[in-house]
Amino acid sequence: MNTNITTRAALIHRPGGPIVLEDLTLNDLRDDEVLVKLVATGVCHTDVSFIHRPFLADKPIILGHEGAGYVEAIGSKVSSVKVGDPVVLSFDACGHCESCQDDHPAYCHDFVAHNFLGQRPDGSTAWHGDQGPVRHAFFGQSSFATRSVCRASNVVKLKTDADLALMGPLGCGLQTGAGAVMNVLKPSAGQSIAIFGAGSVGLAAIMAAKALDLACIVAIDIKDSRLEMAQSLGATHVVNAKEVEDVVAQVKAACAPGMHYTLDTTANMAILRQATEVLRHRGTCGFVGGATADAEICVNSRDMMINGKTLKGIIEGDADPHRFIPALIDMYRAGQFPMDKLVRYYPLESIHQAIEDAESGAAIKAILTMPT
């Protein structure tokens, strides 16, 4: 294929370094790969946190992992999509390990290599700049760019009328929150859940809980604006953790003697403990989020054991994106998953402002739009 194809991409050259917009050139497209011309991509807190983390390889990297766009070219062995198809990009997985074969690709045994290293298994890369090779394939896509090279396995085909400017966050953050509730915790109608953290992941969980007709949905956060949004999306009770003396007592009072389920989205270990303490007997706490590698969970073992409580780690909502993302879009079309209420749009050239607003909470879900 024509290798004079370029992309405008946001790179970081060193951990903690500035994000720099550069023009890159495509080296090649392999037979199992897909070239996607991006329309938009969400900004996830995982992107923000990885800016400051040590590199796992020594080349600069393009971040971004909530992309949506149109298929521009395909490798010779790709049959799942064709040129022109609208797609959402999600995480990558090997497809053949025990977890992948059991239909749990989010727990792929080779998840780190497929999503964090930013290069192919042989160490090569699809893009290069003036200073040499550039790593891509962050979460299988590296979508802080106008074009993305993906494996066919992590490209989800959509209906032709999909609003691609909006759909990208389904590939990670919204899938994570909704999937944690619908695929993992699986509460029954009439039960209760408390969501700790009302960012985009937590609000997606609230929308899912509302769609499942839970009787008591408690949102806990420290920003009144987020709590107001949570109420508009279905939360029956809200708790501002900065304004109450005893968060645990306040949450349990909303649905005595405690919650059937909780979900912690904060990656804060002290808050995760609260999420276990508000559970009733035999309750289950799920947790998501990018905690640091040295973070350790500390819970009351007697409370967990005597009361039969369960603590469950969750990645990517334990979703198969090819099935779950279209299901969420159907819910959106039916008015059950109003994700459009969460977003604020920024042009790619304003990526620094988008990241700043995502970090500060000024934007619940920042979305970068690509130049046409």
C-alpha cells in the first residue's frame, strides 16, 4: 500500500515530558492490521496517569485509547471490516489464552504486551517521525492522532448512522463503568448499589444501574456538580464526602442495613475500604481504576469474613467489546444510557487544555475532535 500516509499525533518523548504534536509517516500496514482515520477520541484518566509513569520501552509513544472513526485501509487477512466502515476502537487481547477462549478478553494473559508496550510483538512500529520509530498500539490503538493502526481484533464495527464524534469513550471508560455493573456485579431489580466517584466511569455505572431498575443508587463524590449530574442520570441519593463526618454511616443510612453492591472508581485505597464497609451481609464490592503498582488494599478481615463479603477486581467491565459496545449504543438510542450529557469537545490542537480539564474535573469526559 501507499506508505506516504501521515498522521498528526500527540507524543510524549519521556516520562512526565510534555505532549508534543508531530507529523508521522506510516512504515507499513501488516496483513492483520486496520488503518483507521479518526473522527474523535476520548481522554481517559489512564492516559493522563501514563504521561507520568516510567516507559516500558525506550521509544516515544502516542497515547489515547477511546478512538472512533472510519476504516481507511485493511490488511490482506482482514475480513471483519471493510474500507469505509464506521468503527469504535477498544482494548486489544491475544485471542488464544485461557481467558480469551473463555470469552473474558479483558483478563487476557498477555494484556500488558498487547496494551501498554506500544509496539508489535517483534518490537517493530507502524509509525516513524523525524527522530525515528514511534510507539503506537497503546490499548491497541494510540488514538491521540488523526490516524490509528490497530489489529482487526480490537476494531468494533458500528451501524452506518453512528455519531462517531460521541462513540469513542465506549471503548474504555464508559464500557468499564457500565460493564462493571451489568457484566460483573449483576444486581437484580430492586436491589441497591453505591458508586464511589462520579467521574465518567462512575456515571456510566449509575446509568447502567438505573437501566437495571435498582431501587437505591447512591453516588459519592466531593464535587457538587458531579453529584448533581449523578442525580440527573438516576442516582436516588448523593453524598458529598467532604461535607459529612461519617461517609460510611451516611451511605448505609440510604439503604439500611447497607448496600447489596458497591463500586469504587477512585483507585484510592482508603475509599475502597469504605466501599467494603458500607456493604450489608454477603454484599459485593467491585473496584476499577489505575492505582499505582505499589498500592495495597487494606480491609477489615473480620468484617469481610464474618459478614460474607466479596471484593472483586474488574478490568474493562469484563466486556467483550464486539458485543457490549453495540449493546450500549442500543441503550443510548433507547434513552437508557444518555452518555451525551457527559461530554465536552476540544480540537486536537487543544489537547493540553482537554487533559488539564480532565485532571481538574472541569470536564467529565473530554473528547478530542480531529481536523477534517
